[in-house]
Amino acid sequence: MADYTYTIFLDAGHGGSDPGAVYNGRREKDDTLNLTLAVGDILESYGFNVIYARTEDIYESPYQKAAEGNASGADIFISIHRNSSPYPNQYSGVESLVTKYNAGKAQ
Ligand SMILES: [Zn+2]
């Protein structure tokens, strides 16, 4: 295996004045922050470098976060969200959006 430590940029979706999806008082921004910090701990325990867009309840626009991710030199950017529906248990599963675009690095 190559002697290289991958760097992962983790974005906890939403934050601050932007609660994201809200249902019964549960706010997406809180869930994404808790999940992001937990995922980051696991990744760090496996030896990955982890950079966080936020580690507290603050707002930055998605564009700011993307710019920070690109400027960080990270190998991958992951933005974590938790969608919701007005009807309990209407949806389940995982949605993944993947792009190869990175203006700051060679492909
Ligand atoms: Zn979201």
C-alpha cells in the first residue's frame, strides 16, 4: 500500500440560522453535526486525516464550504445531510450524489 494518508473533508449539512429539515422539533443541522463528528472520529481511528467544515452550530453557505473544501487540498469532500418527509416512515435508505469535478486538482 502506498505511503499516503488520505484527507477527507467532512461537511455537516446546514447549521446556525439554517436548520435544514425539521420534524417534531428535530433539526437536520443537529443530526448532521452529530453524525459528522462520529464519522470523523471513526475515520481518524483508521488513520485518515479529517478536516471539518464545522464542529459547532454555525452557518456557512454551501458555496463557502465547497470553496474551503477545495482550498484544503482534501482528497474527497463529503457533505452529510438527513432528509425528511412530513409523513413518518415514508422514506428510508441513503441518497448519494457523486461528482468528479474539482477545479483545484488534476483528475
Ligand atoms: Zn440537508
